[in-house]
Amino acid sequence: MARLNRELMGTENLHTLIPRMAIPTVVAQLITQFYNVVDTFFVSRLGTSATAAVGVNHSLERCITMFAMLIAAGACSYISRLLGQRRDRDANRVMSTSVFFALGIGLLIAGVGRLFIGPLVDFLGATEDCRAFSIDYGSYVLYAAPFMIGSVILNMVLRSEGSTTLAMIGMGFGGILNCVLDPIFIFTLGLGIKGASIATAISKFVSFSILLFPYLRKKTAVTLSIRFFKFVWEDIKEVVSIGMASFLRALLNVIALICLNRRAGAFSTEALAALSVATRVMMFPFSVMLGLGQGYQPVVGYNWGAKKFDRVRSSLIFTTKLGICCGLVLGAVLFAFARPLVGLFNSSGSENIYRYAMLAIRTESIFLFIHGSGAIINMFYAGVGLPKQAAILSTARQGYCFIPLIYILPLIFGVTGLCIAQGVADVLNGCILLPMFIKAMRLTKKKEAETLAQAEATA
């Protein structure tokens, strides 16, 4: 498998390689988001307060994932480059140390979070109406924290070696299982919102087990073993410096979602429920963009490590165009079908929920192509191991653009300003993306010229 993936990464036509790498990742992301939507659909049958609680606990899940991304994104990028340089034993060490350390972090989060579950959901934006639902839902999600973090890392490392289909199966099966278990636990067993949380915890454990299985059978290019567990300063520096960009992006996503929940809750529980629904719906196109970027990152990382800079530049151009096209198509579909999509989760038939959620979805849809290109350019800098540039792009959209707008726009337009904040943030982010793309193109041309000069000098 290791030799086959090397041949694919370094020599296959990029127009077939990148879609083949990205499609399983996109499918896994979509299945995961489908579970989120199904979860919201079933919970919404319990009322507006329960729907709002799902939005609050979405922040909790992102908090857990945030710590996973600190390790997973950096390990994925570094392992891809190590495999490109044929440093397999170093890749084994980075993989093993990352996984076992992350599991320990997951156990710590589960213990501390469960101990302070009440203050935690209050901080995440729970209103008095949905607080009890938020506590019930969050409890079992916290129990699953080690498996959630472990799954993210195993999934990303499988992709770093080109095993995107295995990664898809692991993440996808867990999401499908969750969809099956939700109605059973919520309605058949009469557990309500607590049943949705239990179903989530079980599915996370199953996903982790499936993703772990190829490593236990030694069917992967990178080996997972306790004997490779070792803290090496070079590894820590590389993993954390690159992972910090994804950590900051995830952290700002969490902060932005908390701010959004708290600002929406200050208007009304209907506003909170509406924006929770809009967030869940928009996670589908965001997942396509993220999946495309995550499928692309191992390709650019491997070829950068192998010093095939012509392929690095070509892959960036092709994948950026692909991201823009996906954004335009998906944006048009979501704009047209915004009302029936919101209706799936608006069991009360509230016109306010329709109005707020549709406005948020349609505003984001118009500028979705910017979001698509941003995911690719961000993954380029993370994949080639440039942490400062990756951090700038990771923090730009949510940090410099969206969070300030959450507070500025409602002062001018009220709840309408809150609904359009995401779309306006994409426009501002586009002004940052363009110069970063130009810089990336110049960098690859410079590296290619240096490599050719070195080859001529040694010929």
C-alpha cells in the first residue's frame, strides 16, 4: 500500500488524482453533516427549545474537535512531507505519539467537562428555556470525547498517506449508524434529547474502532505502535506550528458560534433556533469545500516534500478553480431551496424562524465561491509547512471578519444584521485571499527555479 500511494501522489495526473483523493473525503464529510441534520430534524420534533439546545451543543462538539485539530492537522501535513522524503520511521513516530497523546487529552476533556457541565452550557450560549436540554445532550457527548479526538487524528493520518477510502468508511459508517440510532433512542425508547446524545456517543466509538482497525491489521503505510511513542522536539515543533493554524481556526469557529448564539438568544429563542438551523444547513456546502481541501492537502504536502514544485503549483491552480465552481453551483442550489430546507427543522411553523434562517442561508450562498477558494488556499500553506501564512488565513474569516460583524451589524440592522453577518464576512475575507493566492503562486515558481538550478549545477 505504501508503494502504491507514493506512485499515485507523485506521478498520477492531477486532474484525476485530486478528485479521487477528495471525493471520499467529501463523502465522509457529507455523511457526518447528514447525521447532524438528521439529529437536528429528530430533536426538532421535541420543540423549539430542544432545537436551540442542539445549536448550543454544536459549539461543545466543536470545542472537542478543536483540540483534535491542533494535533491532527499538523501530524497530517508533517507525515505527508515525511513520506515524500522517504522518512517512514519518522512518520511512524509522529503518528504514534500524536494518537496516544491525543487520547489522553480526550480523557481530560471528558472528566473536566462533565464535572462543570452546567456552567459550560451557560457559557456556550444556552438560554433559560433550553438549558436543561443542553445539559442532557452535552453529557454523553463529553463521554465520547476521547473517541471523537482519536477519530479525527486517525482519519486525517489515513488521508495523509493517500488512504482516503478507508478514512471515508470509518467516518461515514459512524454517521450512518447515528442516523439509525437517533429515532430509536429518542422516540422508541423514550429517552428524548438524551437519547440523541447517547446515539452520538455510540457512533463516535464505532467510527474510532473502524478507523483503528487498518492500523491493528498493519494494512497502512504508517505504523501505529506504542513502541514508536516518543516526544521529539522537531516533531512537536512541526506538528504544533502547523496544527496551530487549524486550532486557531477551530477556536475562532467556536468563539464565533458562541457569540452568535448569545447574540441571537438575546433577541429571542426563535432567533437562536433559526440561526442554529441555518448553521446546520450551511455545514453541507462547507463540508464539501473542507473535504476538497483535505483531499488536496496530502497531494500538495507529498509533492512539496518530494520537491516536485511544478505539480505543487498545478495542483493549487486546478483545485482552486474546482473549489470556486463547487461554491457557485452549491450556492445556487441552496439559494433556490432555502425555504423547504428550513421547513425540515421548523416543526412549529414559525414565520420568524423561516425569515431569519432563509436570510442567513441565502446571504451565505451568494458568496459561497469565496469560501470554496479560501479552503484550498489555506490547505496549501498548511500542506507545505508554512505555519504563519496558514495561521493568517485560518484566523481571517472568523477572527478579523465575522466576529466583529456579529456585534457591529445588529447595532445597525437588528436581528437582520446578525443573519447577514456570515455573507459579509466572506466578502471581507476575499480581500485577504487574493493576495495570499498570488503569493503562493510566486513561491512555487521560485522553488521550482531553485530546484532546476541545483539540478543543473550538479549535472
